[in-house]
Amino acid sequence: MRLSEFWTAVSDEFGEAYGRTITNDLVLGEFDLTARQAIAAGTNTREIWLALCRAADVPESRWYGAGVRQPKK
């Protein structure tokens, strides 16, 4: 997942304002960092997106996010 795809997914799932808030304030237990801190630390954005989805109780059916192709079956 490219960084631009990550931000598109965040914006589409949470909206721009709440997306900024949740990526700045919500500490992801898997990394003990916020999403923005994890990005700055070089963590894979796909892993950050999935951790954010789990932490925010996003239904699994929406974990792939906008801008990201659904996996092939």
C-alpha cells in the first residue's frame, strides 16, 4: 500500500477531519505508536492501515480501503 493510498483510505473511511485526529491521537497497540508516528518510523503503511482498522473497529469488509484493489481470490 502506497502512502497516498493509505491517506485516501483514511479519508474515505473516517473523513478528513476525524482521519487527521485518529492518525494523530490513537495509539496503535501493535506498534505502541500513533499511525503518524509509525509512518515516520518507517513502518509498512499496509500494516498501519490494518492496525488502524482493528483499533477503530472498522468492519473487516472495509479493511482494503479506497484506492486499494481487492485481493484476487
